[in-house]
Amino acid sequence: MAQFRINYLGCGSATPTLRHLPSCQVVDFRDNLFMIDCGECAQLSVRRQRLKFTRLNHIFISHLHGDHCLGLPGFISTLALTGKDGGEIVIHTFKEGMEIFRRMLGFFCKEMPFDIRYDIIDPKATSVLIDNDALTVTSFPLYHRIPCCGFMFAEKPKLRHLRGDMVRFHNVPVKEYRAIKEGSPYVTPDGRTIANELLTTPADPSVSYAYCSDTVYDERVAKSVEGVHTLYHEATYTSEYADKAHGRGHSTAAEAARIARLAGARQLVLGHFSKRYTDEAGHLEEAQAIFPDTIIASEGMKLNLL
């Protein structure tokens, strides 16, 4: 089973269409679900992808345009009716978002079997939102018409692998395994030091995922996601509509590719497509000319990073 999977629920911009739904993704990290944006139809998309409502405890809202958050009241209402009992849902949003959602949920979701907690994001700062033993989630500024931020999900460095033959040869006791996996040498009872490199092999690489919601092209975004494994970047338009993109605070597919290249990403995923397109072949061609490892997001797509 995948340990780090991105589920794409909505890949369109502005309004639902027959081809695309508004922005919504669910990161599945070791069976813990994190929702990024919550456009209309999010609750139905969660059902279609067979994701478990009860495993979701965090919702991240990138900004307060309707196509990124109007699905939230219905989604929370559905959570309350589908067996999520106890605990809390943390909604990561701006101060204005907290005030709006608190009023809406207070009216439509009066009786909930779990608590709602709000974590206030500063859209102008880079901030750590979650930091546990395995994962760090960070917000960073984007450059849209209104305050907007992106999110980075970064797996923590992993432990080195023990070499069973060498551990047995040197009679290493089990109580020393953890320290050795973390990089320490082993000191034998008679005082000899066994180098860690003789007892272990390198750790598996850690991966990361960055979500860049609505933003104009800005090289500060590349700096914020530098070294990311997989970058999701909005590509509302192709270059023939660059003026329209910039006037509305959006990027073209070519500009998303330039950000991926500047950031040193391994893979680029394009999304947030304008309803004017009947397919995204032009987006893909334009981006791959600059950054070959580009794919197109689509509703129902599951991308395994691990």
C-alpha cells in the first residue's frame, strides 16, 4: 500500500463543469488524510474515491475564493453524519476565513460529534502548521489577487537500515538498534568502536509535495519550494492567454514549468484549468517543452510518491 499518495478530487477553476470540479485534493500520508482546499462537490468526490471520512482530521484552505472553499460547510455536515465520532477537525485558514466559517458552520452544523479547531495562517509568512515524528506541513506565500498561500508536505528524514550480517557478527544488542539506525557508531563491551557505515546502509530517500494554488508567476514561489520532489502548480491558461492570466492573478502552463525548473523539482503536476479548454493537451505540450517531467491532473487520479 502506498505510504504517500495524492488523491485529486477537483482540478478546475472558478466553477464546476462537466469536465472538471473546483479545487480539492487529499494527501494520504501513512493512512492519515489531509484535505487541501474544499471546492464544491468535495464530499461526493471523497465518496467516489473511497476515502475514509473518519481518517481526515486536517483541512487546509489556500485562500477565500469560492472555488477553493464553498464545499466546506457541506463537507463538515457530511462528516458529522457519517460516523466521525469524537476528536477534532482542524481547519487551517486565515483570520477572516475563521470568522466566515465559524458563522456558517454554527448555523448549518449545530450538532457535531467532534470539535472544530481553527489554526490561523499568516498568508505573508512561511509558517510550520504541523510538525510530528514523520511529517512537516508548512505554509508559504503565493501572489494572487487576494491573500493566498501554498502548502508543503515534507516527509522527515528516515532511519538508516541495519545490516543483519554485521549486527550479528559484532553481537550488537537490540537496545542499541535505534541509536545505530539514527547514525551512531557501536562501542563494544571491550571498548572498540564499530563505525556506523559498517553496520548500516543508507536510509531511503524522503519525499515532499508542494501545492501551489492560485498565483501569478513569481520566482519567490520557486524559492519557497526549492528541492521539492513533486510540485503541483496552477496552470489556468496556456501562453496565448498570458495577459488574461496575469490580470486575474494566475499562471500559464509555461510559467508553472519555469517554477518547477527553478525549484529543482523532480515532477510537475498541472491543474486549476480554465473552463475555456476542451482538453489540456496544449498545457502539457507547453509545459513539457520547458520541464519534461510534467503530468496533467484529473479528477480521480491517484499519484503515489512512495
